[in-house]
Amino acid sequence: MLTTTIGDALFTKTQQRVLGLLFGRPNESFYTNDIVRRADMGRGTVRRELARMVAAGLLVVRKEGNLQYYQANPECPIYMELSGIIRKTFGIADMVRVALEPLARHIRWSFIFGSVADGRENSGSDIDLMVIGDVDFGDLVKALYPAQEKLGREINPKIYSRKEWMQMLKKKDAFVKDVLAKPRLNVLGEAI
Amino acid sequence: MSLENLLGISLEKIDPDVSVIKRLLAAAERNIVDAHVMEISSENRFDVAYKAIMQLANAALQANGYRTLTSKPGHHRTMIQTLGLTIGLDNQTVIVLDALRKQRNVADYSGDIVPASAVSECVNHAESLLHDVNAWLNQNRPELIK
């Protein structure tokens, strides 16, 4: 297993949390204290990062009363590329991975598919999660619940045993074929 | 949140009707038996088990003197999410039941195969909910199931 993730090599934890939140929900804006709370990092470092990202044009800020609202800046020249990096490294997939870690030994392969994986999602889209292994449905749902709250989105897991998955592959099941032909974000394990 | 707070939003007040509650419990029991029929598809086993969960949650709500407002969407969600208030079901179980509700929505609209893991979870939860609702009624509203 890798000891460093791509996300960790490129960005600090604070940057990851701030970018993950704001680029993960690009149609919404968040005020400072809300970002600090969700990022669960020090107020000082979060404020510093926000100021730098605004100065660089990655974020826009608007004042409402005495609150400052921050939002991803779609006019930023690398908006698309940055969104892609975040999605593939420390965005949603990373939060789901952290949530699944305690169950990792029961999971052969897990990935996100559907609109979140191919970048067509809007902020209200459910997260479609495939899990292949011998994990218990109830345990999985309970493990995912905190991530679901943090992301503000519903996570819809589909759990197949390895045997079920192999049978569907063999039968060239339409659903499995479709899922495998489209973009995926890997969460845990490797393709079977 | 209390059931009272949901009045007019998703619930309305009723007088609990013994025959309605008995019918719902009997239907749930029949559906749980059907959920064990291995000759039908996993999808249909899942569906009947889920239906039993809904009937039980509905019976619990009605025994408390409420029912879902027919004019508002999201009855299933309301019935599941009020189980903590109606029979004191623990939050973790409510989370799993709510996830089963979503599984059913997705399967209904996508036609995807319902995995065996979801079927067995749904059947197990229907059975334990039958037990929990009956235990609650016996303890708190025995006159409704005499």
C-alpha cells in the first residue's frame, strides 16, 4: 500500500479540506466559521489559506452582513483541471475511503460510479458506491453515515459478494458492463 | 424534534384504530413469510420485506395517534425516520432502514439486480422490527392488540 497519497504530496491537509469542500460543492458558498468547522482544522490556518486562495483567484469571496462567504471560482483559468485533481485525489473518494477503512479487510474492490465519477454531478447528486466483498450491509451503511453528513450528500452503496460479481461478469450483465465501461473513481482495492 | 412538531408538515393526528393496526401487523407477518420464498427473485424478496417494514412503521405511527399526511411526498421516509419517536428505535437502526429505503428507490428506477447482501439485511430488519413493534405495543398500548 502507498505510504503517501497523491493528494498529500501536492497539498497540505488544510488545503485539501478547504478545496475538497468548496470544489466538491461548487454551487454553494460557505462562511468562514462553517468552513473552519467542516475542515476541522485550526482557524488561523484555514483563514490564511482562504485569503491566499482568494488572492490567487481560486476562490471568490462576498460579504453579507459581517460574514464572509467563500465559493469556488468558476472563472479561474485552472478551474476544470483543479476540479478534476480534487475529484480524483482527495475529494469525495478520499472521504469515502477514510470511512471504509475500518471495513477494508472485507472489501475486495470498491469504487464510485455514476454522475459523481464522470464529473456530471450537481451538488445534490447521490454518490453511487460499488462495494465487492463480504461486508455486511448494515455495518457499511453505519460506517458511511458520518461521511454522508460531512459531504451533505447521500451515499448509495451496492454491495455484491465476489461470487455474485463474477457471475454477473460472466453473464455479461448489462448493469455491470455499463458500470465498467464508464468512468470510475477508485476507493479501495483493485479491479477483479 | 417530536411527533407533535411534524403536525401539518408530514403528519396528521388520528385516533388509533384497533382494526387498522391489527391488519397492518398481520400483513407485515404475511410479507415476512413471503420474503423467505426462495423461488422468487431477490428483487421481489427484498420488496416484500421492505413492504413489511413500512407496514410495521405505519402501525407504530398509528398506535401513537398519527399518520402521514397524504398531501405531502416522502411518506416512507417519514415513517422510517419517526421510528425513534414512535417506538424508541435506536438511531443506528434507523440509519440502516433509511438506507434500505434508498436501495429500493434505486432498484425500482434503474432495474439493477438487488444484491443478496441487501435482501438478507432487509429480511432481518423486517423480522426484528416486527419483534420491536410488538414488544412496544405490549408494553405501552396493549389495548390496541388485544
